[in-house]
Amino acid sequence: MRNKQVLLTGGTGGLGLGVTPAVLAQGADVTVTYRNSQEVERLKGIISPADFARLHFVYTNLETEASVEDLVNRMGRVDVLIHLVGGFSMGKTHEYSFDDWKHEFDINLNTTFLTCKYSLKSMLAHGYGRIVTVSSKAAVEPAGQLAAYSAAKAGVIALTKAIADETKGTNITANVVLPTVIDTPANRQAMGTENADEWVKPQSLAQLICFLASEAAKDIRGAAIPIYGNV
């Protein structure tokens, strides 16, 4: 990814702590969206001074189309989109509020659509692109109390595969990864650490994402790749 313009959403979050340094290590110029300034400072603490010069932070509400369009226009060119933003909540279907249902689709699926839409326009304009999205094992193996999350993440798979089909015959690819529980600080706080050794490590997921986002992955399109750890 040397000298590639990378849009990395969610790069300051728990998964981003593993992915952002890995993308920078590939020589990319990285624009990271954020909503929480404390997470920005946390990420800055693990980035080397040499890499920091190629890292740009932009406050963006990815649930608003105008904000996403402005973000991509400000970048000028998007070679690679790595979309990590997402959210998770649980609840029995008959007790789950419609507002929470809509929020799961907003944070997981609608942000994916908007970032893909405007990044794809840029990629088509200059004839190159790599799109990597993040779904979940829950999308293909739904479980009780995960109806909203599973449905939204299933939409991410469908969207990514549709883009891959639309871009056949070009040097643009779109692929999606399907992790189980990711070993992030938030998940450790919410679920404890007893089974954390079995979860997917952010660094492991980062290696897969970086490969899919590289020029070397030009022949992989429309793949939904499981990365389940030992869960």
C-alpha cells in the first residue's frame, strides 16, 4: 500500500489499535475518521513519529451522507477503503426497541453503504481501488438475542458482494471479513477475560485486512472470509 491514499474508518477504536499501525507499516497515507478525541490520543500513543507524518485525523459523522461526501472530497482520492466502524447490542426480538433496531442498521450497514458509495466514486474515477468491510460470524450463523446485529451485518456481506460484482473487469475489489469476538479493551470489559485467549486478536485481523487491501489481492473479489479464532 505504499503511497496509497487509505480511508480508515474506526481507526481509533479497539480494532483500529491493531489495524491502523499495520496499515501505516505498509507505507500508506492514512486518513482516520473519529468521533471520540480521547481515542485519538490513545492511538497517538502507539504510533511512531515517522509513521505519524502519514496519519491524518478527521472528525466525521459517518451516519450523515453530507459528512461522508465532504470527507471523501477533502481527501481528493481514495485508493483503499477499510471500514471498521460498527456497533453491537443484544436483546430478545419481542423486547427489542425499534429505535435500537434502526441504530444497529445505521452504525453497521448505513455507514458501510455511505463510505463505500463515495469511496467507490473516487476509485472508479481513477481506475483503482480496494474495499474491505467488516461483518461478523453472527451474519452467517445468527443466534438468539442478536437479530438486529446479525441482520445488519448480513447486509454488509450482501452490499460488499454486490459492489464486487459491479466492479468486475476493473482494478477495484471488494471483500468482507467475518470475525467472531475480537480481543479489544471494550470486549474484555463487557465480557471478562476468562476466554480472551480464544478471541480473534486485532493484530491477526489486521494482517488479513492489509492483504485484502493490497495490490497483491487483485484476484480476490466478493470473498466473505471467516476469521473465527477458537470461538
